[in-house]
Amino acid sequence: MSLRDALIKAGVVTQKDLEKEKVRKQHVKTSEKIKKDQLRIMCDACGKTAPDVEQYQHRVGLIAGKEWLCLMCADEYQIDDQLRQTAQSSHARSGMFQRRYGRTKRNR
């Protein structure tokens, strides 16, 4: 008897709970495109996960204290790309990182 069957027989978990966990694991799998050494993927401003989240040292009052911003939020709040501190995303490392607001800082 497997551990799974023993837990079901003991009434600790149900078959339905195990199926929910299996479905959750399938949806929460990390994308293969996201590098393992990437620090953050959640934008502080909008709260969404994105592959192009970077750290900005800015003084925009509307989003004060929020440093990790996705590309869309950085463009929306018109934060200059010269204030970008990191190049952690795969787009930034490959040179495909393009801002719609102002010039895009080139990584070294």
C-alpha cells in the first residue's frame, strides 16, 4: 500500500484533495523561460507577475516605496530607464528589453 492510499484510508486526506493539489501543481509550475537566478517576478505597483520586472530607484510620489516594477508600470508612471538598477530579466540580458517611454539603457 502506498503512502497516498494509506492517507486516504486513514481519512487524513480525500481523493478530491489530492486531485486539487495535482491541478494546483500543474498551474503553479515555474516557467522554463524564467531564469533560476532571477530575483523578483512580481511587480510592486500592479501586483502581477511578469518576466520583465526590474528594480528602479525613482522618486515618483504615486508609487513611492515601490522599487520592483514591470515594464508596463515603468512606462505608465514615466520612469526614466536610467534609474533602472538591475538587468535580471531574460529580456534585459538578451538585449531585447525595450521601453516605450524615453531611451532604453543599454546593459554592459
